[in-house]
Amino acid sequence: MNDVATNGKLEKVCREAQAKLQKLDAEKNNDITSKLEWCIGSYNNDKNPEGLIEVGAQALTILKSYKKKNSRQVSKKLIEDLEKVTAV
């Protein structure tokens, strides 16, 4: 199992990504934020990080596109943290 997942960092970073996506455009990002919410709940129940890592990677792609359009919209730290926790 991914050691990042065991120390709680995976859940924390995915929650931060979810909050950022809602803040950027809640309506447009509803699908990914809903998936993140579901996967966070699932991860809390079974501690299996696979789904959360997969959806976290999808969120990373979306956040990178926001950052490319306007570098101030998404922090470099959030991108780096998501890259670390979704690396398999």
C-alpha cells in the first residue's frame, strides 16, 4: 500500500483539491468534486487508496489546466502535493 495513504496525507491533499475546484467553478467541476467526496468517504471506510488516487490524478489534470491559464489560480504547493500522493 502507498505509504502516503497510510499517514493521512492523501485524504488531506484530496480535500484541498476538492475545495479549490469548488472555489474555481463549482458548477463546472461538480462531477470531479462529487467523485472526490465519494472516494474520500470510501477511503475513510476501507482505507483502500486506489479510487482516491485515481480521482486525485484526474483532479490534478484539471487543476494543472487552471494553473496554465492563470498561474495565480492554483498554488504550486497544491499541484506538487497532488503529484506526490497520486504517484503510483
